[in-house]
Amino acid sequence: MGPLRLGNFPLDNRRLIGALFLTPALLYIVLLVGFPFALSIAFGFSDVTVGNTDLSFVGFRNFLAVWENDIFRQVFETTIRFTLISQVFILIFANILAVIFTQEFTGKWFARFIFILPWATPVSLAMIGWLWMLDTKYSPIDYLLLQMGLLGRGGLLSDNRNLYWLAAPDLAQISVIFVQVWRMTPLATVILMAGLSSIPTDILDQAEVDGSRFMRTLLQIKLPLILPIMVIALLFSMITMFGDMTVVYVLTRGGPVDYTRVLGLYSFQVGIEGGNLAQGAAISLFAFPLLLAMAIFMLRTASRAEVR
Amino acid sequence: MKTLIRTLLVLSILGTLVIGSSAQDTEISLLQWSHFVPRYDEWFDAYAAEWGEANGVGVSVDHVNFTELFSTLAAEIDAGDGHTIVEVLFSPASFIDGLHDLRDINEAAAAAHGERASTCEAASYLPVSDTWYAYTHGYVPDPGDYDIALWTEAGYPDGPKTYDDLLEGGRAIYESSGIPVGIGMSPELDSRMANRAAIWSFGGSIQDESENVVLNSDETIAAVKYLAQLQNEAMTDEVFGWTAASNNQALIAGEVSYILNSNSAYRSLQKIDEAAAANIGFTPALAGPAGAYASSHVWQIYVIPKYVEGDELAAAKQFILDHTANYSDVTYHSELYNFPCLPSTVPELDGWLEADPWGSEPPNKFEVLKTVNDWSVHLGFPGVTNPAVSQVFAESIIPNMVAQVALGEMNAEDAVAQAHERIEEIFSEWRARGLVGGGDM
């Protein structure tokens, strides 16, 4: 009996199968990311309004006008500040939680389920919940503090019955950063958990045999090994936060004054609500070079860490 | 001959069928907000369906949250397809290039029904391009809502009449009862309206009649100083973080002595607690050194995007004119929320203001609104509401300017100068597009 001869099966072709697998992702990127991005570049260099989308080229006029706008510069600075501060907390909490959730304990699956909810809940719904929690007058947090004697006449925190979470400049900024950390930490944690789970057990066994305790194993073995994944988690989180407008749109609409106004929100206010689509596009594009540089730097860092 | 007769017969039948089907094929769709008064939407949807049946036109109505109207209109104009008629609540002047000129129906309505309230004309006509880019059929008054018991105790039984009364009486009430005045200073709609009202009444404005930016004036500075003093002496810091619903909630909860709002907060309270609602009174715009002005709360503005053509366009225009002719129903079913831009279309209005058909106690609670056309103005007052005025509104420049001073972060002179500079930039942008007058034009 001779060898079994198989006919030419098209899916045996590695090039073809590769192209087939990649096509949906490429289509998604081109249609839902690439096209809107190209359109926003075209808008940024044109004179379009919400009523007139004829693309007449005006060069860098919109970008120069935006840069000369004092409000924009403050908004840009606020966006960077909020993003950086949030990332520090997200990184700390995500690392702690990833370590906890990779240990064995009773109720781990339920705890994981509860923990992922902030990420899984639609952001607008979650923000409406926070809007109620942080309400200037009817905040349940304020109510608890009042019951504990921390608010109200002679209270440790304030003589007022409310802290005005979203109305006092400092508290409003803290609230927005807190909510962003609450929302983004689960994603970073899940990514880090995947990284921790992928560490070969023989390395950890070896460390244990050599007498390495928990903290030493964590700091000198686990964290260095998951550094590339940590960088990816950070990158995801930073890019998502930098472009987000939903959190502040629902909670503060940028107030009090401009203290919580971020790029995404300002771009929407100028471009859609204000009708100046060209400047709205220019405002949003200012984030692009920064995010691109950040992505390149972080991916290189991750790549180097992986090689080592 | 027989053949000729048969041919003519067949042709006439075919012709009838074609004409008949063409009439039935005409369809219009409307996009408008989910009205504050749910019963209004019920009435409107039924009215639209009846109108469609009577005119051989298919009519569909979509309701969305009012915050989605501008973004949906922008998307539909960009796509070149979408609803036939879109009703927005603020002047859509920045959409002008994508909208039909509705001069014909504006003129037809004026010819049929007489004089139009100035607050409506300024929200739909752009003089610099001589275009009626919209048809404003209604507007909503924005009177003061006050707690009768508190103000009576403070010596103002009819509520505050002037900004001095508001400061003196509001401060006295706050000091004695802890209940503050509720004028928002936050980036939201009601704050934008209330802060403008004070500036106008003190003699300041964003632009003059010729659409030149004139914000930086002694009058505006005086108004901003006044508002900061009012906040510091008669209000809490919560007003810096208010949403558009906050003053309604505070009035309903009995936790403010005075707010500036439409009748919406009162109507909500009326449905919850009639006795508490009876304790709410209304005042016209407060008088300042230069007069008494308040912005209309919102406007009901119909626009028809340019992608609408042919029979659909003709049907849309007819719908709008017929809707105006039925404005008594509009005002009635909106619980006196929608006021007519063409007052003659609602001859019953004065009677309803004297005896509220929706059961107010006392029945003449809304009588102060008889003078509404004397003090209700629009966002661009004393000029028109042009695209630059709309962008200034969207960016919340005015309440942010006021809040900076009230928070003690800037003095009034610097805050007004800074806001003036940004507003000049916005006006220059739109002036370069030929959509704002003034300047060197």
C-alpha cells in the first residue's frame, strides 16, 4: 500500500490561512480606527463645521489657534496630570490585587467576579452611579461621614453637612482620578494575573528550594518577569484614559471652572456642541504625537525587558 | 376607436395608481427630545399620526434625550441622510450650511399669525447671510421660582423683584434658616442662562447689536462682582458642581429659597406634594441697574437638513405650518411649558395664566408670565444668536468666569478680560467663515 495522497487543500496554504485569520482584525482596524483617524486629520487641516463638511485645506491654522487658546493649554496639562497620577495608583493596586487573586483562598472566584464588575459595567451607567454617590447634596458618603460626626457643626472634616465632592476644585479632581482608578484597575489586574500565571513553576520552585521568601520572590523574580506585560497593561490603561471623556462628561462636565476638563471633553464641546468641527478635531489630534511617542517608548521598554 | 379608448382607460388607471402611490409614498420622520412633560409626547405622537393620515403622508417620530440632538444632527448632515425634521432646543446657527433656508414658511407663518416674539426670531435668523436657517415655533420662559414662606418672613411676600432684593433677602434667609439661594455657577445649561441674565440686567453683554464682542465692560465686571458676592454671602459651594437637574432637585426638596428655571421644577413638585407646590411663587426677570432680562430657558426649533428634497421637503414644511396652527394644543399639553413664538396662535394663553388648567394653587400662579415677552431674550442678546454665541455657550465660558471670581481665584477684572479674549478668538473664527457680523465687515 503506497503513501496516502491528499489532494490540494486550500487551507493547507499557510499564507492563505494567515491572511484569512488577519482579515477581520485588519478590517476592524481600518474601518473603525483607521478611517475615523484619517478623517479627523483631514478635519483638523480643514475648515469644516457641523453644517459644512466640505474639506477646504487651511494648513496648520487650527492647530495654531488651538495652541494659542489658554483654556486648551490648561486642558492639555490637566489631561496629562490626571493620566499620570491615575497610572501610579492603577499600577500599585493592580499589582497587589493580581498577587492576591493568583493565591488560593475561599471565595476566590466570587471575589474575582465582583472585582471585574467596574470594568464590565458600561461606563456611562457606572458614572451615573458615581454621580449619585458624589452628589453635592445627597451623597451617601457624606451621609455616612455625617453619622460618624466627621461632618456637620464641629465635624473633623468640615462644619458643613456636605464635602461637595464635585464642586470643590481639589475634591473634584481627586474624585475624577479616584473613579478612573476604580474603573481601570480591573483591566490592568487581569493582564497582570495572566502574566503571573505564565511564570514557569520550575523557576518559582527553584526559588523556594533556595529559601526565597514571599517578598523576595515577588520583587526579584515575579515582577521582573512580568515587566513586559506590566508595560502593556500600563499602555492600555494610559491610552484609554487619555482619550476618555465619559467620566468627566457625566460627573463634572469639566467643572468646577476648568479643573476637570480633559482633552476628549473639550474636543467634543468645541467640535460638536460648539459646531467648530475643525478645531474640535485639532484639539483631539494634539494627543496623538504624545501617545505615539509614549507607545513606542513603552513597547521598546517591554521588548528589551523580554529579551533580557 | 375601441383600441384608443382602451389605451386611454389603461393610461388613466395607471396614472391614478402612480399619483396615488406617490402620495402614499411620501414619508417624513421627526427627531425631537423626550419632552419634560411625558403627556406632551403622547399627544404629539398621536397628533403626528393623525396629520399623516389626513395628508396622505407617512409620519414617524423618534424621541431622544435633548443632549443627543446636536450630535445626531451633525452626524445626519455629514452622512447626507437622516430625519426629515429635527427639533433642537438651542439655536443651531453653526449648522446653517447644512440646513434649508426656511424663509418661506417663516414668512407664511408671520403672514397668517402676525408678530413673532423677538426671542424666537433671533434664534432662527442670521442677518449676516440673510438666512432663516430654522423655524422656531416655541420657547420656554425662565422666571424666578421662590419659596413664598421664606421670602414672606424675610419681608418680601411677592418674592425678590430686583438683584438687590435677591442679595439682601437671600442673605437674610440663609443666615436665619441656612437655606441658600440657588443660582448655578457650573458648566451646565441653567448656570449659563442665570449668569447671562444677571450680566444683561447690569448692562453688560457678550456682543453688541452689530455682533462685536463687548464683554469686557464696567457693567459686566459689576455683574460678576455681584454674583460672586451673592455666592459668598447667600449660597453654598454646591453651585460650582451643579448639573442641570440640581436646582430642580433642590427646589423640590425645599432646600433653596430662589432659583431661575422653567416651570419644570414646580410641575414636578406639584405631582409629588401639592401643599409644597402651593408654597412656590414665580417672579419675572429680576431688575438690575440696566433693566430686567432673562434668557428663555430653551427654544423649540425645527430645522430641515439639505438632504431632504422634493415631496418630503414640501410635506415637512406643511407639517410645520399646521403644527403652528394647532399651537393651543401644544401649549396646553405641555402644561404651559411651551410658549408660542406667534402669540396669536394661542388666544387662550392669558386665560390659562390667570387660571392654570393644570390645577395650580392659587390658580393665577403663572400670571407674572403675561409680561414674558417684555423680558425674555435669547443667548445672543442684544445681537442675534450666531454660531460664535453658540460656541461660547457650549464652552461654558460665562459660568466659568463667574465661578473663578466667586471661588476667589481671580478678581472680576481679570476674569472678564480673560473670558473676553477667548470669546474674541471664537468670534474671529466664525467671522472668517462669513457667519458672524461686526468686526471689519
